[in-house]
Amino acid sequence: MRPQEPVFEFPLSFAAGGAGGRVHQLHAQLRAAILDRRLLPGARLPSTRRVARAYRLARNTVIAAYDLLVAEGYVHTRAGAPAQVADLGARPRPPRRRARAADEQLNGYWRRTAPAVAQFAAAARSTAGFRLGTPEHRLFPLDIWRRLLTRSLNRRADAASFDYPDARGRPLLRAAIAQHVSFTRAVSCSADDVIVTNGAQQAFDVLARALVTPGRTRVAVENPGYPPLRGAMAAAGAHVVPVAVDDEGLRVDRLPEDVGVVYVTPSHQFPTGVAMSMTRRAALLAFARARGAVIIEDDYDGEFRFGLRPLDALQTLDRDASVLYVGTFSKSLFPALRVGYVVAPAWAREVLAAVRTCADTGGNAQLQDALGHFIVDGHLARHVRRMRRLYAERRRALLDGLAEDLGPWLQPLPGEAGIHLATRIRQRSAAARLIAQAREHTPGAQPLSRFALGAEPEPGLVFGFGCIEAAAIRSALRNLARALAREERSCG
């Protein structure tokens, strides 16, 4: 006899035995499926006739099993309607011993870091005006982008664009990135040095998997610093070591001698905005050379400079192949593009490509080709020039508002790049009150403490200006100043 098609999306098996034995076998398997949430609350159970036919059971056997489930509260029925899985409420916690064992398997630092990473991600997705890391998308040349995507999709003669892509990225995009960073950031590289990733975060994840030996590798990070990078390193099992920053960038003199990896944002420190001085850059490269350490250089928004000529990238100054340079198009174009890259020294290329393959077997080939043409045809450079002028206007509005309206309370930190600006709260005793008012009048602005590990840093606020217009910036800062003045008068 031809077997019937199963009616459940999980296997049921029945050992030889009488009708009573099969009742209990069917009941036990369905109860386990409900407890494991393979059958979700509200799911309708198939009719007893259909189950009996599909699994070659007597219908009375299925009815008896269903009746047991109803009696135990796993299933409820009503006249004229199919039986439904009951809502059992919260799933029971695992036994204490098992929960403790699972907890011990998690890296302790990662458990403490995960909430900060989630909080950072939620703030980035916010629609608040002063949110960090979000560029202006309304001026993106969508018609050009649509045309390039269509052209990439129509290239049917290129069979490779429909196959699994190279884990390192499409050749056109890798060559375009090498050209772009060589020209704009003086990064010395060729297409062979470039590995394309799904955003900078995947680049950090790939680097963490390649560079970290769980439980042994110590990774120095800036403090305050970028929470998602710390999360990637902690998830890989690294011991994360926070190192202070000042107005010259990372305090290289405070690096522990046993760190194997150092993460820095030298062009525009996140979140303070300061640039690492040339003296510190030379000291950091000397540290890496003397101890065989590796440096991860994150140049997340280096295209947007508003002051003097930028200092050379660490990768440009490196003579010992110790710097892995990470870039992204999330700030120069838009975050949803999800394209980042690593410029890697020769010794790291093969390992990173292999790890990248483990993460996924390559990105979107058509999107990568479209982005490659977007860069090669000059559209990226034109867009960046246009956005640089716009961001300069917004930055000026922010600085003017801070000076004219909020001078008694906030002092801008030195910084000549990027699409956010950090400030120092002048009176530590007023920090909590000021941050509470900022939450109401300048939504999206973040306290510096949100990015710090360990001891409370000098209190401050960070304002993003990528997606808020100049007039709105001035209005919001004026309202914040008025609220602070009113509060001071009422307290006085």
C-alpha cells in the first residue's frame, strides 16, 4: 500500500505493541512537540481521521491520545472546531544544574557586554534627530544606483555573477575599493589585499575569529569606545582590555605588554572625535613591532574631513605588516547597503578569506558589481563631495549653537571629521540633570558613559548631525538651553 503523506512537520514513530501502547506513544510524542514548541500555542491539530489514515493507526487510538492531551491541559477543544494547542505561558526554566553549565560555557565578559551592544544597536535604529552614525539618505543618487543595479542584473553573459561569489568579493569591487582608499586615504594596497564583507561588523567578526584564541588572547580597546567591536571580540572568547583615550587618542603608554591585538579609530576616535596624534601613531606602531601585536584600524567615516589635511592612516605608516585596515560604506552611502572591507597584509589574506567563507559564502554579486561601477564611474567621489558640504553646514550649526546657547554647560571636544561631535559637560555635578534634559530636547544624543567600560568617564554628550537639518539643530539646542536655564532658576 502506498504510504500516506505525514500530517505533522516532525517525525512520529511507533514501536510494535497493542492499541494501548500506541495511544501512549502518540500522546508522548505530541506532548513533547508541544513542550518543545514544535507545535506552537494556537496551532490547529489535524483531524483524528486524517492522523489515523496517515500513520496507519486506529481512529480510536488517535481519539484516546487527543483526549489525554485535553485532560492534561495541553490541548483545548470546542464544539465544531478543530483541537488547538493551549497556551502554556512562559516556558519552564531549565534545571538549575543545566542552566549553570550553560552559563559557564558563555564567556563572562560577553554576557556583560551583550546589553551594551543591544542598546547601541537600538539607538542606531532610532528615528531621533541627533542619533549617531546615520548619514543623510535623502540626497543619495537613487536613479543612478537603480540604473547600475539593473545593468548588473541584465549581464546574463557573465555566468560568474549568478554563481557562488568569491568569499573575498567580486573582482570589480575589490579593485574599485583599492583605488578609492589609495586615492582618498593614501592606503597602499591592490585588489589582492581587499576582502569584502557584509559591513564593518562582519569584518570585525571575521578578524575576531581569525586573531583570537579563546580564553588566551588579550585585545586592547579604546575606552570609551565602540561597543559592537568589543562584542565581536568578547564573543570570540577574547579578554577585552579597556585603555583610556585623551585629546591625542589612545594612551599607548597604558597598553599592557601582553596584548596581542589593539583596536583603534585613529582618524576620528569613536565616540570622542579626537584624532590620534602622529606621536601616538608612531608609538603604537613601535609597540606592535616590539611585541608582535596586530593593530585593527577602523576608519569608519574618514571621507568626511572639515579641517586641515588628515594625518596618514596607520596602514600607510606601517612597515611591518601589522595593520589590518577596516572600512565601510555605511557612512559615505547608507547603512542598509551592508558593504565593508578589510585591507589585509599578505600573511592574513588566506586565513581571512577562509574565515569569511565560514561566515557565509560571499555577498550579493549584483550589488557588489553595481557598487564597483558606482565607485569607478566617479559617482561615489561626487556624492562624498556633496555630502561633505552639507555636513559642514550642519556641523557649523551645531558648533554655533553650542557656543551661543549652551556654552555655560557644554564644551566641544576637538575633532575635525565624521558626522558626530562630542562635548564635555563642564560641571560634573550637573551631568545627570543635563543628560535628562537632553534626552527630551535633543533626542538621539548619547551620554559618553554609554560607550565606556569600568570607571565612569568624564561626563559628556555626543551629538550626531548626519540626518538632522541645520535649522532643526539650532532650534533643538536653543530649546535645551532654555530648559536648563529655567531649571537653574527654579533650583536657585
